[in-house]
Amino acid sequence: MEKLIIQANEILAQLDFEAIWPGFAQSAFCHSGLDPKSLTDPELLAAHMVRKMFVTFRADISSDETSVDYPVDLDNMQLKLAENHYLAKAFAENSMVDLQQFAVLRRARSRIIGEVINMEEIWENRDGTAEYAGLMALNQINRGKFVEAVGQHIFHMRRAENLLDMGKLSVSVGCMLCFVLRSFGVDLSKSRDLFSLIPHETTEIEALFNGIYRKN
């Protein structure tokens, strides 16, 4: 274990932390609670350590997501799956149109579940951005492993059964939203709220949703 940590630290010393996120830098790291899947691969371990450092870097993001239960609502789940589809398509095709469709559906869902949507956005803004930081590190370390990890997130987002674990799903959504926003030149450090960084355009489709789904 000690040898593996030394190897991971050597990898960390070579990383460009500023390229991962503006203002981000290597920090002291507690090795307790390391991901067991990373314990045999120094490259994956180094990426995991970056995730942990990033959580500390963004420690001001709220961690209180236990005040309400996440609703199991058919309309919400169907729209969420469609929302994920458009985000994945926006990433694959570098499409602002699909990113806008993602945003339209997100705002429509907020009319169904109200402030509960904040729970998803806490997970995205805290855990999703940490995952993004780890993946950005992995991209510097090993491009092949990075591509494989991104593909797993896309696959995870498209699976309907994963809607039952919204916390874990939001990690995938948050990190992929980071990649899409960055592809359009958005400075991710401008806001702690990823969704607020999406350019807002009200479309005819959204106007239709506004008429169908209204807060009580």
C-alpha cells in the first residue's frame, strides 16, 4: 500500500492542477477511505486523490440533502431520462441545441418536484464537479483510461434503472455537464451552480411545458 501511495504521489507531482480547474492546487490528503478499486492501480489512485482534494477545495458547497425524501414520480423519472439523453447528445455532438433541450427539461421537472430539484443540484455541484476534476486528472495521466471512464458515465446516464439511485446518477450528470459547458468555453469557476452557467433561452417547447406543468 505504501509503495502504491508513493507512486500515486509521484504522478500527482506531474499534474497541471490549474488546467483541471482555475485556482485548484494540490493539497494535503488523508489516505483513509480510499476507493478499494483504485488500490491496485497508481494512476486510478492518483485520480481518486484529486477527487478528494477537490471536495475540500469546494468545501463551501452545501452537503445538506437529507431534509426531504426524493420523490418517485413517473413524470419526473421519464423527463429525467430524456434530460440525460440530451446531455449525453450535447457531449457527443458538441451541440448547444441539445444542451438547451437538457435545460428545458430540467426546468420542466422543477415544476413537478419543486425545491427537491435542489437535492440533485447539490449532488451535481459537489460530487459531480469532484468527479470531473478526477477525470480531468485522469486525462492527463492516461487518455485511454479517461475515455473508458467517460464512456461509463454516459452509459450510466442512459440506463433507466439508475434513476432509482439519484445521488449516484447526479455524479455522472454533474461531471458530464462540466465537460459540455467547458466545450463551449464556459468558465466553470464563475458560479458554484453549474445549471446557472447554461445560456438560458426560452423555446416553444418550454412554453408548452410551462402550460402543462405548474407548481401547485
